[in-house]
Amino acid sequence: MTTALITHHAFLNHDTGNGHPERPDRMRAIDEALSHESFALLERREAPLREDDKTYIAMAHGAQHIAGLIGAIEHIEQGHKNLDVDTVASQGTWEASRRAVGAGLDAVDMVMNREVANVFCQVRPPGHHAESQRAMGFCIFNNVAIAAHYARKKYGAERVAVVDFDVHHGNGTQEIFWSDKDLFYGSTHQMPLFPGTGALRETGVGNIFNAPLRAGDGREHFEEAFRSRILGPLHNFGPDVLLISAGFDAHQRDPLAGLNLVAQDFQWATESLSEVARRHGNGRIVSMLEGGYDLTGLAQSVAAHVKALIDAGH
């Protein structure tokens, strides 16, 4: 079994303007890292524009909200349009947003049909801050939450989990999953930090597991929180398919936060999650890129993450 990489050149056309941290160069840095010969066996696919994507977007986002986004960004002809203070759209944003969703849907197809062992979706814009009725925090659609609903709707997956190690809490995924006991959300993140959610007391219907970290925390605190607050409950949940919100802005080089992780820490987290997926879900993992804004730290961390996925698939 192989590991698939799903991406598309259209992600470069989502123009967020000068000085924005969520920029096209993130894709170029990852492209360079994954061009190394050690990644030659990746099964490379293009992120699609799917005719059925709006059906599954509507399982995570409200119809009025979707219509508003379409009206706001589908036909931008020039310049930039701010959806909020952080979230910027341009002429290329609508296609990129749809292809990011399509990557997650195709990735679920691939792992559920046993075409590949696991998938890394190299996409932008990211998704985990997008709530059911709001785009925010650089995010348009909640790519990973849409993929989770798709796995249930199309394949009958009874228990679907998302684990999020982005340095910012995935408020959108938590909000969308909040009342559904068959959807698991677990997150390590720095607090206090944008968006201000992710406290221990936020537990949904017993399906939300937050593991907040403090600025300055490194490997020791991260691994302890991951083991005690994420991996234990995740084993108990027993996911049929595991999705990862793979943000790499907890890296010590990242300019937007203050944790002190390095690439090997993301490798360890990926290996740990792969063991859960192997035990409960035949190894099925779909990983979707979220944050990571220092290009060197991002490239190193993605390489370590994908290497761990490849090793897990063999």
C-alpha cells in the first residue's frame, strides 16, 4: 500500500496579498521538500473540482452561509476582498477553496476503497477555523469536517475522528462536531492564542478533547498532553477512519505562536496516530494541511509528517 499526495497548482492562485502569512509560497516550500527522491513513491494526484462538492459542503455549513460565500467570492475579477480582518479572497480563491474540499473528498474515497494506505492533502486555504456559519482565520470551508461527514454519508463510517495539532485551536471543527457523539475532535494548541477557544471544559457531548499548552512548551509537554488527552480517548473511541488537521505552526520557528516543537515532534505524533488508525481503522488516515507559516519549519515538518505516513503504509 502506498501514500498519496493530493494537491494542485490552483492553490498558488489564492492570493491573500502582500505580507499575509498564509501565502502561496507555502505551497512552493512544500513542493520543494516533497520533490526529494525519498518521496518518489508518493502517488501524486490533482485536487479535483467535483460536481457533487456543494452537497457535502452543505453537511458542515449552512445553506445561507454557502450562498453568501458564493456571492462574495465566486466572481471576484480583480483585487482582494476581506471576509473578515484575517481572511482574504481574490480571483483564484473560489477555485482553490473548491479544490481543497475536493481533495478531502477524493482522499476519503481512496482510503475507504483501499486504493492507498493514507493520504496527505497539500491544500489551501486551510479549513479548521471555518464554522458552520462563518469563514474566519484564513479559512473559507472546513475541509476536514466536510471530509468527515462525507466518510459517514457515502461509506457508512460509524465513528469518524479528527485530531488537530495546529498551534491554533480548530474552533470551527469543534463547533461543527459539538453535538454529535459519533464524531471525535481532539486538539493540542497554545492558549491563550487565537481564536480563544479550546479550554479543557469544552467537551461537547463527551466527544471533544482539548489539550491546551502554554507558550514556551516543547516536546515534553506536547507528548504528555497528546498521550493523556488525545490518544487515550481516541483509542476508546475506536475510529473507523482518522482525519488529521495537520498544522505545523507549533514549530519553534513559526512567527504566529510560541510553542517549541521541531519536525521530529510532528513525526512522533503522526506515528502515534498511525498506530491508532492501524488498530481500529485498517490504517485509514486522511491528513489535511492547516497552518505553518515559517517556510523552513513548514517544509521540514511536512517532510517528517509525510515520511511517517509512508512508513505507516508499508
